[in-house]
Amino acid sequence: MLEARFKVMMAESSSWVPASLKNLDVEAEELAKIGAEVVTADCSTEDEVIEAAQDADALLVIFAPITRKVLSSLPKLKVVVRYGVGYDTIDVDAAADNGVLAVNIPDFCLEEVADHAMALLLACARRLVWSTEGLKQGRWGEVQMGTMKNPSLVEQTMGVVGCGNIGSRIVRRAKSFGLKTIACDPYLDKSAADKHGVALISLSELLKESDYVCLQTPLNQETHHMIGEKELKQMKPTAYLINTARGAVVDEAALIKALQGNWIAGAGLDVFEKEPIELDNPLLKLDNVVLTPHYAVHTTTAMKRLRLSLAQETARVLAGKWPRHWVNKGVKPKVALVKED
């Protein structure tokens, strides 16, 4: 092992770190090749990150707040790499202003999240949670009669909000079940939509036409609470909302109101505005929702790929090379970087 020349820190609250990331042996082994030492710090606030990462060359993060205050307080920091596709916890503009590369892993968990979105959709369509609970309570006949009201998937429409890498994969899966597919995505051109075999329409039209509204957008200023009371009232009373994107894409208070008032039939949710979800959250008491604890990405295969990709991206920057992916394109790095062939 090389003598440690760089310090790479995972700055996260221990309560936020998934069990699959408690041991950083994959990252440590890969980064040791360039003489980088990997350490952890229990951080959930700006000040905690700043205190822990004063001598860090790189930060590995999940939910830690990487704000302008943090970025301007870490003079040695060259790169911050997020475990995943989304990077809403990083102030990208501030990173650029401070010469810090903001890196994500955009090819992480594409198939896994698409699988999970369809799993939630199917669980809603076939009322699996309600049926299971009914059987456990001895309500065989009631369950049979209740599920007889369900229309067939081949008669229904799925609308995808955000038809990028994951959204397009959800479309492909939905088609195999005979669902008609439509999409809303202002950044998707018609040729790409045609390639995916999906009709592009406005959000308002999609909400009115869809039996299943599947959210797969990043979280940013434009998409924060893009599904609120107004949008939920545009959905069919028989429709379901599926969210495997980010919790704050939906106004959760409005969604709870819609579910309690039967404005829509139900929802399948893997993400929430506040995570972990609090035990007094009304969503936990509703029988027309299917809930999972933000684990669409969690398969052993996906997590191994993620950890290795993250370590390799970090190593590229510390070794003086541009990463494969960075999100603040106008950044002027603190150190000179070369592009790999």
C-alpha cells in the first residue's frame, strides 16, 4: 500500500448510512491504489461536516448537506462524490465557485429502480397489501369481491413524468404488461420519445389520462412539489401515484389529503419528504398506499457497482484526471486535470 497522500472522507450521519455502506472496504481498497486513506465521520449538519473535513481532499456523501458554507470552508477539498444519481444535497453552483468538482454516478441502479417502480405499480393494481392483510384477518370472500373490481392492465394507461434513463426503462417494462404509455418530459425530444415508443404530452394532459402516474424526475427548484393539490385533483379518482424519484417532488401533505379524501385510488411510494419516515406520519395508517423504505436501489449487485464506480471517480480526480461524469460543467478545478482517452 502506498503512503497516504490523500484523505477521502465519508461525511454522513450514521443513522442515514445504509447497512450496505457501513463497511467501506471496496472504496478503501480501490483508493489505496493511489495512496488515499478513507475515513468516516458522523455528520448531519453543516458545521459537523466542516469540522470533520478540514483536511479532506475528497468527500463521499449520501444525504450530508454540502452547502455553500461547507464548500467555502474546506480549502483542500477537490471533489465531492455522491452515492447515486441525484445530487440535490450538493450546492452545484457553490461547488463550481470554489473549484470543487461535483460528481454523481448517473448509471447507478437504472434497472433496479425501474423494477421497483413496476413492483409498486403491480402491488397497487392487484391490491396485494390489502389482499394479504384481508386474508390474515379471515376476509377471504371480501378480498375476492374487492379485487374483482380491478380492471386489467391491458386496458389502462401509465404516464411517466421524467422519461430519462430510468423512466424509459419503466416504459419498456410497462409495455410488456400491455399498458399504454405516455410521458411528460420537457427535456426529451420527439425523436427520443419515438425511440422509446412513448407519446409526449403536457403534465396536465398526462394527469387526466393516466391510470398510473409514475414519477421519475430529479429534485430541483423546478420539480420541488410539482405534484400538489392542484395536480392531484386533475388525476382520475381510480388512478394511482407511483413515486420512486424523490419525496419532495410531491407535496406530501397534499397527497395525504388526496388519499384520505379518495381523490385518487392510492399510491405506491418508496420516497418521502422526511426520511426516515416518522411513525406518526398519516401515510402509515392508510390502507390505500404501498410503502417501502427508500430501497429501490438496494440490491447486492447495484451496491457493489456503485461503490466501485464512486471510488474510481474519486481516484481519477485525486490522480489528476477528469472524472467520467460531473454535474457542474463550468467548474475550474483547484488542480490541473487531464482527460483520459
